[in-house]
Amino acid sequence: MRAYSDDLRIRIVKAYQNHEGSQRQLAQRFRVSLCFVEKLLKRFRQHGNVRPSPWAGGRAPKISVAGLQLIAGMIENRSVTTLDELCREFAGAVQIRVSRSTMHRALKKLHLRLKKGDHPSLSAIAKQATADESNLPGDRRAFH
């Protein structure tokens, strides 16, 4: 959600200073929340301006840049084929356990993905084993 405009912020503060209504009435009049009006007036009293506070950041990523490089190397070497395997190998390498969702977001950052077709499925292995068995000498199916 975008921050409210400075114009709206100034109009709310001026209306409050001119005693045009209570904080609750001004919130309804300008179609904002009461909490926004309270915080806006508090910021104006403390700092003398109505500008929004700068973005404070957020949670630090669990996987560092070095960790992302390690993951890219694991994928490049094809040492892992599933998200679960990637999570386990990563945890063994850096002693940080991450969820599948976190690993998936890391792969998105790297513009990589693990596709189902990137590794042989169990059904494909089973089919290959059955085909190999059918071509064994002495098997009647091989000579028909």
C-alpha cells in the first residue's frame, strides 16, 4: 500500500488545528483510519512535519549472498534434484536449516528452478528396469 499524500496529511493536521472535529471525526471525514490520524498528529507534534517515516527495512534474509552462491553451485553441479535435498545439503554445508519455501525464494532470486523433468522420476526408472529385464537372454518376451 502506498503512503498517503503529503497534501492529505497537511489537510488533516490543519483541520485538527482549526478544531474542525475530533480525531475520530476527521478520520471519517478524510476516509482514513483513526490510528493513522493519531500517529500523524503525534509525528507532527514531535518532529514538526507530516512526511511518512522512511521504510525501516524488514527481516534480514536467512540465506546470505554467500549462501546463494553455494546454492547456485549445488544446482550447477547437479548434486541435488529436489528442494528437500537442496535444503538438507545446504543445512549440512552452512549449519542453517531452511524451509522448502525459503529455498524456493532463494532459487527465484537466482533465477533458477528445479523442474520435475530435471531428474528421472521413479516411474521412469521402473519402466527402464522392466525394459532391461525383458531383453535378458532366456526370456521368452525378448524373442517374440
